[in-house]
Amino acid sequence: MALGTDWALDWLSRTAATIAVQRSHLNTLDREIGDGDHGENLDRGFTAVLTELASFDDDAVPSDVLKRTAMKLISTVGGASGPLLGTAYLKGAAAIVDLPELDGAALVAMLTAARDGVVLRGKAMVGDATMIDAWTPAVDAAARALAEGQSEAEILDAAATAAEEGALATEPIVARKGRASYLGERAIGHRDPGAQSSALLLREAANAAIA
Amino acid sequence: MTVGLVIVSHSAAIAGGVVELAGQMASEVTIVAAGGTDDDGIGTSFTRVGAAFESADSGDGVIVLCDLGSAVLTAETAWDFLADDARSRVRIVDAPLVEGAVTAAVAANIGGDLDAVEHAAETAWIRAEESVNSGASEAEPVVPTAIDVVTASTVLVNPSGLHARPAAEFVKLAAKFRAAVTVNGTDAKSLLRIMSLGLSVGTSVHLTAEGEDAAEAIPALVALIDSGFGE
């Protein structure tokens, strides 16, 4: 079943709720290797997104929702994740612009463009212990699920599962970007908070699709 | 008008302090701070950075200096959102924040264009690296050989010596001449090099100018030093 504006709105309100619940856990992950404000920053951003979502017209399409989410995150988050996730939503929106409903191919195009936006902005690669370690496996898994003829909900579930595994896989590696890169080997054993939060938001995309 | 500067920092206090420091040597230049989040917390604000780009741009362009990583991301994102014509004259430069801002401000103040100011900011890295390898490479003393070489010696009379403000005035004057000028063997057109000499009151200063207007440069520079820089 193709996913429409209701799905996009539900995705973001679920994300806002999850980030609020996970706020202190994300702060803790960030405190171990960075400046300890990742949960706080994202919570501020998604709380602003939530307010924004209350005022949508009935004829809005999913790309309108993602675009306004992007602008809110860019202007309210404060840390690196603002421009990074903001660019992800912005580029994701551009890939599905004006489509009233998203089929599997549109979802994969959206996720791919979002990931490419993060790469463009942050210049990180897989293995640098950043949110890319969640996004790239997610995009690959979504593309595989699409090729296997799976449903929209299954495609998003495959993406979320791969992102969760990717976030976990940042634990044994040395961070090469951001504040954590100053720690060198001391970053080993710590999960990247940006990869963790990206896995959370991709899981909520899947949850919204089965709701 | 001159090229403008924007200082992007996670801290409003750092951005404001750098603006204050650089502004002391560049009264003609619009230098705008974009530090902290919208509620003055630690972080960077897309809105503040975007507004700073606009207020620093007189039409001659803007050089942007940033502190830690995500400040660069915020600045690049704000840059993406500029109108096409503004985007062509706003440049985010990879330079040390304090040294880069000071050298860029002086370059802008003496009328440097966007390329010149960008170059000035980038050369601040060289100075930063040299102070790490201290003493490794002293400049060769200049041996006067050609006809257009003029030398002179004088003594610093102002109480605080060749510190930031007098050094900036000195560099500004030296830069007006085409001749290559050195102070005690150091390039007189490089503010950071001059400041790093740490010349104090009573120190002997040896000036050498080499080039077609050397005979004008030396008396002017000696007169400035002997004036005590108004102190």
C-alpha cells in the first residue's frame, strides 16, 4: 500500500515522541565521546517540528511535510545534526516532490537522496563512525527489498533493521569525523549517537507504515 | 566599502571576542559575529549565520571564518540558501579563527579584494605552523645589492612597543608601497610575523626596502615609528 501525507505526518510525530523518550540516552552516548547535547539538540528540533506539523493543509503532499521538517531542524537544532538531518529531509523531499503517494521505488529514491545529502554535507564515509553508518546500510537494504518485490512497509522495516545494525557496528571502531574524532582509540567501544538517532527515526518510518 | 567578515563560533562570547579583537585593527571593515544558538546556548544558529552573511555584505563580498566542525556545516547550509548573486561573493575559508580573522581584517581594511582577503586568512595557517616549529627556519638576512635598496635603523619609542594596534598601522603603511619591506629580517607586510617579533619599547628596528619606491617607503615607515603611534 502506497504511503501518503498521513504516513509522513505520523512518521514525524512518532519520531518526535521517540526522541523525547530517548533524549537522555542520546545525551549519555554523546557525553562519552562528544559534548553531551545530541539528545537535547534533537529534542529541541523535533519539538519545533511537532508544532509545525499541527498547521498543515489537507492538500499537502509528503514532500511538503519533509521540506518544512528540514527547515525547522536546520534552524533549531544547533549542533551538527541540524544541518545534516535537515539536508537529509530536504534532499529526500526533492526526490519525491509533489507525489501524493509513495510506492516502494519512491521510498528508495527518497532514502537514497537523503543519504546522499548527508554525505554531501558531512563528507563522511561508511566506517567513520557517523550517522552514515546507519544510513548507507539502510539504503542498501531498502533497495534489495524493493528488488525482491517487497511491500512499502517491508522496505522500510528492512531499512530500519539495517540502520540499527549499522549503529551497533559503530561501537568497535575509531571515529573519524566530528568531536569524537579528537578521542582517537578512546572512541572504541562507544556507539555513535548520530547513527543511533538516525536508526531511531528510520524505525519510526517503518512503524508509521504498519500503523 | 570593503570586503566584510563573518565570525561563526559555537560560543557567542568567542565570536564577539574575535570581532572585537579583529575590529581593533580594522576600523573600516564590517565584521559580524554569528555565535551561539538562538537562545545563546553553545552551538551554531542557521538564522544568525544567514543574517550575518547579509549584514556583512556591502557588495564587495564576505569572508567567513568558522570554529569547530558543525559551525562549518551550519555556514555551508546557510550558504546554500543564499540567492545566486550573493552566493558568488560569500566564501567560507579554512583558516585559524583568531589569526585568520586578524589577518583577513587587516587585508580588508587596506582595500584588499575578495581573493586578497581570502588569501590573507589562509596564510594564517603558515604562521600557526611556524610557531609550532619555533626557531626551525629563521628568515635569511636581506643583503642589500640592487640600486633600489634603502635601509634605516631607529628605536621604538612608544611604551607598548610593536603590539597589535601599532603593528597593524605599520603593516597597513608598508603594504601601500610596492617595495618589499623587512623589519629585522621579517616581512613587514605580514601582521602576524611582525607581531610575533614581540618588539618592545627601546628595541632597535632595522628596516630594509627593496623596489622602485623604496626611497619613499623607508622615510614614511621611520616617521611612523618615531611618532610613537600616537601613544
